[in-house]
Amino acid sequence: MNILTNHPGQIQSKTWDNFSTYVPVDRNDYFPSLKNAIRLHIIKHKYDIIVLGAGRSDILFLLINTLFFWGKRKCIVIDCLWYKSRNPLYHFIKKCIFKVADFSVCKYVVWASREIVAYSSAYCLPRDKFTFIPYHHTINDLGIKSNTGDYLFSGGNFGRDYLTLIESVRGLPIKLLIASNRPEIFEGISIPENVIIKGFSHKEYLDKMAGCYINIVALAPNLLHSGGQQTFLNSMYFGKPTIVLDPDGASDYIIDGVDGLLVEPGNPKKLNAAILYLLENPEKAKSIGARGREKALKHSTEAHFEKLVEIVNEAGQR
């Protein structure tokens, strides 16, 4: 199967590198995105199937591939990190665009099984086109060693609920380090003395994660998509007791109380209780961290892309 993709997974995966041809794209501005989409359209005839992310240039390419139906190629869409707009008109327009683009899509790949129902319902897309495969950790040959520190850690710039997190640690006798490069999301929040907010490079971010006592993935409630898979799998890989505020989405990866803790989002009291439980039961925290690492090791980069190649080949043969 001759695969064209704009997914840079071959940087990490030999499997994906062996099976695909990578064309890098800039997904930011409209004009570069349109330019990238046209470039993919021009060269698509050389390939059997195309694997796309879910960015702006990818949607534009799908629209072009649908409208210029001669020479049309099968497409698989991955990295579906979709948000539902609060503006009904904008959501309606986006839904119409997705419906047209869907004529070019034979499969959507999601990283959380709950997204199958969420996405198909939100955008009126065929449910049988969606499939779930687990995501993967990204700690590959970085030389970062885990050690047990004396602080809590949390990070991320999007889809996070830091208000709930900060309220849950207010008054606790332990420091919380939040890694974020977006100071505007903390505006209006009273920051207690035991909370430090700081931006880090990618390497520094992973170093701080590897050195914490507990890692908390404070996902915001009521999101259409389930995020944070890379973050909590990396944390589990380091053997950290990991708390995730997304029971529905993270349950594909974590058994609550066994290899991690799943806490209701938007509830600082329940998050506070989960943190105290791990602080007051160090042996249990150690056990959860160890089992979390065992689980994360199974979610390797190669295992993820081997499954993706399998799905691509199945779709291409239909």
C-alpha cells in the first residue's frame, strides 16, 4: 500500500517511516494551508491512500478531493482533536464543511473510544467510519531518568481546568508546579503560595514531570474531545502516580485505583481527596506508579503505528 501522509510520525516510528511518504505542512494560516492542500492534491495520484491530520490544510484538501472527484483518493483522518463551538451558527457551518469533506473519508481514527459517539453525533458523521486505537507515550531515547521529588506537577496550555486544580491544593503542605506558557489563562485566579506557574522547554517539561511525586492532568469538563493521552502516558511511563480529570476518556488507558486515579472533572473537593489519598498512602502511590509504568510500556510508539498501518491497509483493500 502506497501511503501519502502529512503526519510526522516517521520521526519516532520506523514502522510509519517504512510504510509512508511524508509531506510536511504548515497548518496555521489560511493561505499556507490552502497552498499545502493544493500541493497534496497535485501529487495524490501517485498514492493509493492518504493519511491526514485534522488541521486546517487537511480539511481543505478533503474538500478539494471531494469536489474534484476525478482521480479521487481514499483518505484516513487521524488526530481528531475537535472542539464544539459555543456559537450555533459557527457550529452549523463547521458541520456542513465536515459533511462535504466526509465524502473523501473512509476512516476516522480517534484516541478515546468515547469520541466515536461524541464526534459522530456532533457533526452527523457515520459512526461506522470511526475506530479507536490507543495513543502512545513519547519518551523515546531522551535519556530522562525518573526520580521522586517533593512536589506535585501539572502541565499543558489547552483544554485544562487550572482553577479546579489550584483550588484543590490550596492549603496543602506540598508545592504544586504548573507548566504553562499562557499566563492569560490564570487571570482572575487567586494563586496560593504553594503554587508556582512557569513556562518550560519541552526537555525541561519532561524533566519536571519525571521528578515530581504526583502528576495531575487537569482536563477541563464538557469538552467534545478527550485529550491528554500523551501527557498521562508519559507520566505513567516515568512511574508517577497519575491523576486524570477525565474518567470517560482516560478509562481506555487507566483502571481507576490500580494504575492511576480517575477523578470527576470540575470538582476540587474530589481532586483534593485523591491527592491526599496518595500523599497519605505512599505504598499505594508507589504501587499505582509501578503498575502505571507497566501499562505505559505497552503503549509504545511502534505499537501505535503498527496498528495504524494495519487499519490503513484494511481500508485500502476495501
